[in-house]
Amino acid sequence: MPVSRLLLAFIALGPAPALAAGPLPPEACLNKAEQHAAVAEQKAIPLAKAIRNRRENGHHAELVRARLCRHDDRLVYVLTLLGRSGRVFSETVDAANGEVISGR
């Protein structure tokens, strides 16, 4: 997808909508070292596997941003996605198994 289309979507739509449960505070998200440690300790599946699980279940939106965060005593991937329609939206995915928790 051309970068210009993605940029146009951000300009037109603004930032991605907040999660249904409300936005996570920045300190709830892991830094790069913590993310690598969580995957190495098998507390979270790799992001690529979570994306592959989504696609296998018929979700074909393009990934714009991904964060690994703590939420309700578990790790979740907070994904910002660009749908085929050009709509930007967020999904929360359980980092332990790749199942979508909320979004769309």
C-alpha cells in the first residue's frame, strides 16, 4: 500500500479510536527490551504469529502500529489497523494466544 494513501487516511480520520475499555496509559505498555523478554519467556507469542492468526481467521486489515501492553493482569497486543475501506481502527489481541479480545 502506498505510503501516501496511509498518510491521507491519518489526516482524514485522525488518530485511531480508543479501545472499548478506554485507552491504556503509556506506562502500561512494554519497552522493546521488555517485549523481547516477554516473548523469550513465552508470556507472549511473537507479533508475527498474532498477525498470522488474525489473517487465518479472515481479518486482512493492514497493520499500522502494534504495542505490547499490560491490561487486566495479562499481556495484550494493541493493534492499530487500516481496513480495506480506508478506516483506521484498533483491536486488542490476547498476547498469550493471539485471540481478538475487542475491537472493530
